Amino acid sequence: MSRKFKAALFKILMILSTLIISGSLILILWTIASRGVHALTWELVSRLPEGGFYIGKGGGLLNAILGSLYITVGSTLLGLLIAVPVVLYLNVYSREGSRLATVVRFTFDVLFGIPSIVYGAFGFTIMVWLGLRASLLAGIVTVTLVIIPILARAMDEVMRRTPGELSDQTYSLGATRWETSLVFLRQCAPGIMTAILLASGRAIGDAASVLFTAGYTDNLPGSLTQPAATLPLAIFFQLSSPIAEVQDRAYGAALILTAIVLLFSLSAHYFSKRLSKNKI
Amino acid sequence: MTRVRLIKDRISGKLFLAFTLLSILLVVFVGIGLYGKSVPILRQSSLSHLLFSREWKPFKNRFGFLPYIAGSVLVTGLAILIALPLSLMTAVFISEYVPNRIKRLLVPFIDLLSGIPPVIYGVWGVLTIVPFIQDRIAPHFVEFSSGYSALAGGLVLAVMIFPLIISILLEVFGTVPQELRDASLSLGANQWETVYRVVLRKSAPGILAATVLAVSRALGETIAVLMVCGNQTAFPHSVLDPVYPLPALIANNYGDMMSIPLYDSALMLAALILFVIILLFNGLSRVVLYRLERRNNE
Amino acid sequence: MTFEAPHIRVQDLNVHIGDHHILKNISLDIPDKKITSFIGPSGCGKTTLLKTFNRLLDRNKEVRIGGRVLVDGEDIYGKDVEVTGMRRKMGLLSQRPFPLPMSIYDNIAYGPRIHGTRRKKELNGTVEHYLRATGLWEEVKDRLGSPATRLSIGQQQRLCLARGLAVEPEIILGDEPTSALDPLSTQRIEELFLQLKDRYTIVLVTHILRQARRLSDYIVFIYMGEIIEFGPTEEVLLDPKERLTREYVKGYIS
């Protein structure tokens, strides 16, 4: 094979690969949109399941939409409560080149790769150990475990890129590390916003972690100790129904979930050009 | 006044350190928690028996994980086999050939899609991949297939891990110094030869790390695979057979597991196996990627 | 307060970063209420020396410091030193101006606020006073609430100076404070330094010899981590005693 031919051949292969990959991703969006749009009704998003819901009669998925919302907001807040102190410790309190900081960053990279089914199983063992039932609270705690690495890594990446001049300046004014931390948070506000959006996107779409822990119910969760429905599980359960009307609702719910997640991702993109650590 | 400030500073320091230590101990807690739950079944039969036995009869207290392990390996292997060459080609193309103008559109698009929840990939798989296999592929090889098969799982997983592999590879190719490319080009090599001899060769460890990370992502993926792979407990003999990967086993049976003795222990052992393997894979590939990053910074 | 010793006295200072011996046996008295410039080729350790004065090197784990730096007679590397109070005695201007992520007003008020000034009236007075002192008042008085990052880079550097002055330091440290600025802004900063030296002890790091000559009363020439020559500006620049200084001043080494 001549050199030129080889170069041309591989270029064609590369273009083909890029087309296949982009094509399959576009196909997903197209499939979800075209199938979902017919099923999308006001009833679906505004009402609770009614009698005979699962054999195709009236009602909507408000239980799952609100349940997902509660879990997302709850776990993101709880996750921030833990991740913010950690990244401040890494970037403001610990010294440059600290061994502990390296270990912590490595651990978060590894935790990031642990699948949510494992967190789900772990959450379940804790739940059983504490004698709790599947509930909103257990779901929130488990999803928090899933998103802490996402929050911590994304915020850490932004803070590490903050120029050293910032802390030089605050320290020179006589600020303590705590006071410097507050300025750091302000400086990194857009990055923190991005981290929150990325984590929320994951929290709202994750099914495997809530499967064991949040349970499922047709009612709105009245308190933290009651079970809560979630959108991903609503899709999952209704898709396995043999009844076409019920399946259609799954498609509608899939479109809603996709739209929410894409909205999160797009706004995250708006707040930060590109965080490399959000995906790998 | 100053005293109060200094005390606040010291307390916050201690508190933040405690949070940090606690959060990284999560790895240990997860390990211990799952191990504690797995102890009863490990007392009853040996680990090697559990891993290599094909017999899965919870009512008779027989728990052989081999069909599930085989299912996981098959689906993951298929996914990597499909995704790796395509992602590698695409990543090279984006990194080395595409003008910046298009790169700025393509990369965020791929990033965007990696945020789509697994359950959506699952729905897509049920709607397109499964019927496609049932109607177009399976009839050439077997009499009947529902389409819910290892191949369906592999295809859906492959699409899910495209963005992951491409993102890592783009980072990895970015660590290859531009001077090396320039040197190769100025010696008369054409662009493909430069890519092949310089960029890919220099990136070999990174490509390996990306593959290992993709494998561990694929091994742990639950819902999307569960929705399309058929979930039948049998040792698979072809890619058109239905399979039952480990995560699917855990997810599908959580409801019954409290009512059968040792069943919960068996499922938690399955989670522990996943956890340990993925922990190992992740750790190793991170070490490789750290090395590359450091090389880049020096 | 009466001290025999100057504000800053350095005794047998040695700094290692990792395996590198960055500063070797530095002993130096910085003259009070004068401008002292550190000159020398890049990488000679002049910025490192400046940063040892307010313990900004502490944050790096690789740094080891031996010897003493006395500020107002107190060894700042001694035990039980209250670092924040010590640092407050020194304002720092870095190479690039770095406004804090807040409004112009809040930038100036930041220091006084953390040190306990709460009263609005007092803060208003402080902000106006230091903005006037750095010649910014007329330029920004109508937009004190807008983000400091909207100022031009020259204005930002004067804002940073005003912010540093607002915590009432005795010493101003400047780490090549004009290197990012245009000639006009540079001139304004230099004029400010000359006005301020009656009240403050000023230490500047610079690699521009003409700037050192324009501004400083004393010059310290540092080479490979050692002080080669220290003396009044005219003496060091026009009639150096050491061969290395002569070569540097003539531009043979850089």
C-alpha cells in the first residue's frame, strides 16, 4: 500500500467513525423527542396517578417529577455541605504539595468511577442496619454519596486554576484562612454553579442508586421518612408494561427527563467554558 | 476581636480536615459495609465455588455467580470492542484533523451527551436497538431472537461510553508536545504517519488507561443494560443469547432478597465483587493518567 | 514605639525550595521611610526574599526557611507569632493587579472590615481617604458599587495599593508592580511611591534599572541567591564596588 493511499484510507475511516458516533447520539435525541412528544400532555406533568393508572387510565407523573426534584435538591445541598469544606481544605488550608491533598484528589477520582448500583447497595445495607425503610431520606443520602465526587472534583478543578495572587493579596491584608476561603468562594462562584448543575443533572437522572433506597409511591412524599417516586424509575417501570398507553407515558417521561438534564448541561456550559473533569 | 477571628480560623481548619478525612474514608466504609453483609454467604460456601459455579438456585441455597459474571464480561467486552476503535478514530480526527472552529462545536456536543441519564439510553435501546436486532440481524443466524440480548446490551453500552473514551483521549492527546508533531512533519512524514508514529505511540499508556476506565464504567452500568439484555440466568453461548450481568442481578432482585435466606448476602457479595474490581481498575488507570499529566506539566 | 532596629532586619536567612538553595546567608537592614530596590537577574531570588518578609512562602510545603526576619524587633518565624497581625503591617503589590471579586468600595473596605471596623460612616471615610491618596477618587467616585474588575489595569493596580494602605501598614512591598502596566500608569504608580515614602518603608523588586534609579534611595543587588552589594542608589549604580554588579549594571549579565 502506498503511503498516500494509507493516509487517505485512514482519514476516510476517521470521518466515518465521527459520523457514526455523532449520528448515534443525534439518533438518541431524535428517538426520544419523536416518541415522547405525542405522549407529552399537561395531564402527565400536573397530576398524580389515578385509579387504573397502570392499566392505561387517567393521571400523571407529578409524584415522580416532584420526588425527583426533592431528591435532587436535597442531595445537592447535602453534597455541597460536605464537598465545599473539602475543596476549601484542599485549596486554602492545606499547603501546596501536601501529601494528603494528593491522596484526597486520587480518592475522589476513584470514587467518581464507582457505579451508582454499588452506592445503592451500600445505602441499602446502611438503611437495613439502621432499621429504616426505603424513604426520601435514604434516597437523598445515597444520591449524595454518588454526587459528592462530582461536586468535589469540579469545584477543585476551578479552585486550582485560581491564581496564587488571590491568596497572596488577602493574606497580605491580614486575612485568616477562613476569611480567605470566603473570598475564594466568591471568586469561584461561576465554577461552583457549574459543579452544582452537573451534580444535579446526575442526581435527577440516576436510577440505580434510588432503586433500593427511595422506593416508589403513587403519592407525593409527605415527609422524609416516606418513600418517594422518581422520574427514572417511573420511566423504567412503565416501559416494562405491556399496555401501549402506559408505555407511551414512559416515552413522555423520558422526554421530560432528557429536557431537564440537557437544560442543566447547557447552563453548566454557559457558566464555564469547559470543565475537563466533569466527564472523566 | 483578633482572638475570635483566630479561633474561628483554627476551628474551621480542624472541621474541614475532619470532613476531608471522612469523605475519603467513604471508600473504606463502602468496602466494610458490603463485606459485612457478604460474610454469611462466604461462611457457607467458598469464594471460588461461588464465582465458578453455574448453579443459581436461591431457594435451595445455591448461589453460583458464573452465568452473571459471564454476562457482565460478554456485554462489557462487546461494548469495548465496538466503542474503542470508533472512539479512537473519532478522537484522533477531532484532535489532529478538525479545524478549531468545528472542534468548538463537536466537543461540547459530545460532552453534553455524556450527561444523558442511563435510563434514557435504555429507552432508546428498547425502541431502536432491540427491534433492529430482532428483525435485521438475528434472522441471519438463529431461528428466533427477541432482540433482548448480549449484543443489544453491548451496543447500548458502547454508545454510552463513546463520550467517556473520547473525552479522556482528547486530554491524553493534548499531553503530546506540539514540537514532536512538528518534528515528524518536518522530516517528511505525512499527517497520518505523524499521528500513527508519534501521537498514538506517545499516548499508548493513556489509551490503555482510557480503555480500563471505560471497562469499569461498562461493568458497573445497570439500568440501561438491564433494560435491553434479556435477564435470563443461563450461561450465554452466543451474542444473540439473552444475558444477565451482575448489576442487573442486583437491581432486579432487591425486592425479594429479604424473604429468602442468604439471598441478600449473595447480592451484596455481587456488589462487593463489582466494587473491588472497579476500584482496582480505576486506581490503576488514574495512576497512569497522573503520570501523563505530570509529564505534560514538566 | 521606639526601636533601635529598623522595621525589617534580616539575619542569616537561608531559603531552600526542594533541593534548591534559593537564598544564601542573607543579612540586611532595610532603611526605614526610604525606598529600597532589589535588583538582579531573573531567578536570582529577589522575589523570594520579598515574600519571606510577610511569610507568603509558608504555603508551599517544599520551602524550608532558616535564620531570622525581624519585623519591629520580633522574629516573624519564631514560635507563637500571630501571622495575620504581622502580615497586616505590610501591604503587597503583585506583578499583576488582582482586585478581589467584589465592588471598588468593598475592595478598599475589605481589610478594615475583617479587622473589625463596622461603622458605615467610618468605612466611607476610609474608602474616600485612600482612593484620594492614590488619585482614584475623582475617577471612580460615581461608580463605587461597580465591580473592581471593570477598571483599567492601571486603575486596578492603584486600587490594590489603596486597598493595602487601608489596613494601615508600615511597610509596602512591591513585586515588580509596574511590569503589567502601560508607561502612563507606570508613571502614576512611581509618583505615588515617591509621595508615600515619607510615611512608609517601601521595598521594591524590579528588573528595570532605570526604574530603580528613578525611585530608590538604596539598592540591593542580588545574584544567585546572595547579596552582592548594598548601598545608596548612586553608589551602587554609578560606582559599584563589585565586579558582578558592574557587569550587571552595564548589561553584560541579565
